[in-house]
Amino acid sequence: MDTIKAEIYDIIESAIQAAVAAAELTISEMPKIPFSPTKTPEHGDIATPIALGLAKQARMAPRKIAEIIVTHINLDAHPTIRQIDIAGAGFINIHLSDNYLYDTLQIIATMQEAYGTCDKGEAKQLQIEFVSANPTGPINIVSGRAAAVGDTLVNLLNAIGYNAMREYYVNDAGGQVDRLGESIDVRYRQALGEEGLEIPEGGYQGEYLREFGKTIADTDGDVYLQLETKERVAAFRDKAIAHILAQQKSSLERFGVEFDVWSSEKAIRESGKPEEIIELFRDKSYLYEAEGATWFRMTDFGDDKDCVVIRSNGEYTYFVPDAAYHRDKFDRGFTTVIDLLGPDHQGHISRLKNFVKALGLPDDWLEIFIIQWVNLVDAEGKRSDMSKRRGQFRTLDDLIDELAEAVGEQFAVDVARYFFLMRANNTHLDFNMELAVTHASENPVFYIQYAHARCCSIFEQGDEQGITPKPIEAVSLNQLTEPMEHELIRKLAEFPSTVLLSAETREAHRVVHYLHELAGIFHPYYNQHRVLDPADMKKTDARLILIQSVQRVLKNGLTLLGISAPTSM
RNA sequence: GCGCCUAUAGCUCAAUUGGAUAGAGCAACGGACUUCUAAUCCGUAGGUUGCAGGUUCGACUCCUGCUAGGCGUGCCA
């Protein structure tokens, strides 16, 4: 497609130059020629609104300009172009020859599972950090969404030639996990029969911690009561982190997400890097003392408020290990780092970016995206709060369990991933659990998977009838003359650019929509045209190649999304 | 108060980053299985793209100002 575009670009450009040379067109400067996609086959394969763009400086009606340009194109010299039309306000519509269409099938047959990939990323090292949920409870649904998106983005970036990896930052140090230890301490002592205890301010109410505290009491009895409160809380904290982390890991694995690296905030804190950061900031005069605390001059970086980096009790705020952690990422050699943050980290973006700037790292080195809320919606359409602190959240495991009851374990993961991936990251996502379960079998993911299964089924049927696909070289592709066949091939040709765009804009949902559209052309085709026709083997052979290509692209696309491509349903 | 995000069909979302007649899926209604899987297909209906201006040959997209919702906002992470 790219080579074709380059060729067309040259043709149009020289036509404009010829028109200018012939004094039919007056322009001051050679413009860049834009290409716009064609929505309908009548508009050809590639279109350009260049005549519209030239109208002003050429002082001429766009249609007239288009006509002039077209007269300077010698179609006989360019066999790739079958026909050129002028339409609408002055669009130049280019129809490519059928041979070009058939080239797409050739490319797919050659590249197979590599179709859709490219080497644009030049093997650069890239890291995406996502989920990074506090080790204070199970993976919830918002984190599940982040898991699906992050995992898929890594797939996409690898597909376009980057060397991307998945990283999880474990917040296993700091105030939050201390509150966790204190909360478990309360549950533990309650389990031992102590009365009148309450979860401390900022602690965790979740039911899973009550069970955890009870388990400790059941297995170890009251031995912990002999420890100093501080030691006991620390012991519970570490115990809980290890336990919860293992649980999070297995939930994510069940969801098909495996991280390459688990980084520890505790390790960062103990590495000495935070001290180096503070020293660096001090040297650069970014810090000052006030109200007993140490402040960072965030206002120097355009923020409206300074912020505390060392609290009056001498402890770092989370900014310091966080800055140190990003410094560490840079030292590990990543050319670009992408953080996917939860919606409650809104205010964190500009500050983190400013810290990165203060560290002297390149501006575009760090990209931050917010994965927006997932609202649980009940059957009446009422939204429910998912605050972890109040313990009213739904876990990723709950979700998959419920979906599994409706559609089975494998499809449950597929449905959940699809659901999370189908929307743009920055939009709020309403998740109606009841609807998701009762309508699980009507989920659009099956529409795509079914298309794949149907392709497989054709080959199975063919096998039974003794019809097997021939190598593409032995097939007359010009048997593919149906408009729907051309539409299918055109769609197949779009796959690589969709993957590229999706990866570069970090918007996985584009691939989802693409696959849905592809399936949306395939199903009607399947219904209207028979592939296996023993009476016309030439056509059958050509159609089998087409079906192989559709099957291949569906499979490649679903694989990128981490969704299975079943051979039968 | 300030900052960020969002607003598109009854509902949930798209729209290839400024291009042609704004598209899908649910939900509603009417049709199609003796033929490669009906988890499918065909058809009907559904719109002043939150409001008001502006830029442009051309705006859902960019700019300004409103309105509504969400999130954030100096010692939680």
C-alpha cells in the first residue's frame, strides 16, 4: 500500500507540475498531497482532495483544477491505475487495477502470521508500565481494563517493530501499605476476640482482609500479640503484600497477561537512588525548606503549586521514589516509556512529567495515558461506586467467574478483553454485569470469532469433498470478480496500516473495530456466495485463497488483542 | 476558584486525526435454514454531533465562551 501511495503521489505531483509548466495552473508553492480514504467503492481505492486545497491559491474552482490535473496524467504509462474520476466538490478518485488487489492476497500468502507487522520501530527498547495496583487487594475491574489495554499495546508495538516489554510497579512501601498492615492487625485481633476495635483512618475495609486476619489467627494463634505493635503491623504488612501479590499475579495470568518485570518500590527506596535524586534536585536549586518540610519548585515548571518531597516527619512523599523509579527506567535504556495510570491519578501526570524534565530526561521520553473509569452499572442502569477503601468493588476474578458461567472459561476471558478493548481509553466505560452475562452469547466478539470459525469450517468441508487449497501461484486470482470480493480484499489491505496507526496512537480499539468491520463484510459474502463449487474449480480455488487470507487476518488481529481464534464454535 | 477528561441515534460506542451522504452493535419491527455452522444474513425505523459564536473551499474533529457530568488540586499512593 505504501509503495502504491508513493507511486500515486509522484504521478499526481508531476501532473500538477506539468499543469503549472503549461501555464494552466498558477500556484506559488508545491503543496503536500493529502490522501483521503474512500468510504465506498464508487470512490475508487485512493482519493485525494488536493484540488480543493489548491483552489484558493490557484484562484480557480476546485473541480476545474481537478480536471486540469487529470488531463496531465497519462493512464497508459501507469498500469497500476485503472481509472481516474473527478467527483463531488473536486475529489480525484483513483481506481487501481485488479492486479493490485490481487497483490494483497499474494502478500498475505507470503507473510502469513507476519502480515500486519512492519519494522518501523527499529527494534527500539520500549516499556509499558500498567496495572501497578496497590498490593492492598485483588485486581479490580478498572485494573482489568488497564491490563487488557496495556497487554495489547505491547503486542501492537512489537508488531510494528519495537522491542516492547510489560512492567508492573509494586507499591510495597509507603503509607498505603502501612495502613494495610494496621488494618490486618485490627482484623487479626478481632478474630482473636478483642472488642471495640476499628479500622484506622485511611485503612482498608475489604472483606478479604477480615478473612486474611482470621486465617492468621486460625493458623498461628495469638503468637503475634507478643510482638511490639509496630513489628506486628510490619509483619502483617509483609505477609499480606506477598499473599496479595501472588493473588494478583494469578488473576492476571488467568486473564492472559504476564509481566516481564515486577519492580518494587521498596527496592527502589533501598537502592539509594532517591537520595541521589534529592541531591541532584538540591544541586539544581529545585528544593527549598518551609513549614518543616522540603518542597520542590513545581511552579518553575509551569505548575500552579509547589509540592512536598520530604515530609516534616522526614519521610519521602511518593514523588521521590517515583522519580527515582523513572530515572531507573531511563538508566535501563528504554527509548520511550509509557505509563498507563488510573483515573484517580489525573493530577499526577503533569507533576511526574515535570520531575522527569527536572531529571534532565527528554520531553517526549515519557508518555502517560489515563485508563478511564469502569462504572459498574446494575440492571436498572444505576452506577455504583467502586472505591476500594469501602470494599465495594468487583474484582477481575468475579467478572471472569460470572462470564465463565455463561460462556465457559476460555470465552469468558475473550469477552472480558474484548469489552475492555472496544472503547477508547479516555472514555468512561459502563459495565453492566447482568447484561454482560445474560447477553454474553450476543457479544460482538463472537461475531468476529464466528467469522474465523466459518473460514475454518469451509476448509474442513473442502477436505471431506477432496478439495484442498492450491498454492497461490497455481491459482487464477482474476476469478475473484464479485464486488464483495474486491471489498474484502481492500479491507484486508488496510490491516497493516490499521495496526500501525493503532500502535502509534496507542489506541487499541482501532484494531477491534477493524476486525468487526472485516467480519461485517465476510458474513454477508459467506451468505451470498458459495466458496466450494465442484462445478467451477477455477473459481473455487481462487475463493479458497481469499478465505485463507480472511482467516489469516482475523487470526493475526485477534492474536494482537489476546483473544482466541476458535476453529469451530 | 483553578487544571485535566467526557458530551454523537432510545442505550453503549465508532468516524483512518480537517474531507464526499456522520457509521456499527444492542433494543424495536418485518423477512431468510433440504445447500460450506442461523453466534449468520436481508430489510424497516432511528440525528440540529450538549449550547452559542469563530477559523476554513470544507468542522463531530481546530479556537473562544457557556452548560452538564467525572476526576484531580502543598506533607495518601
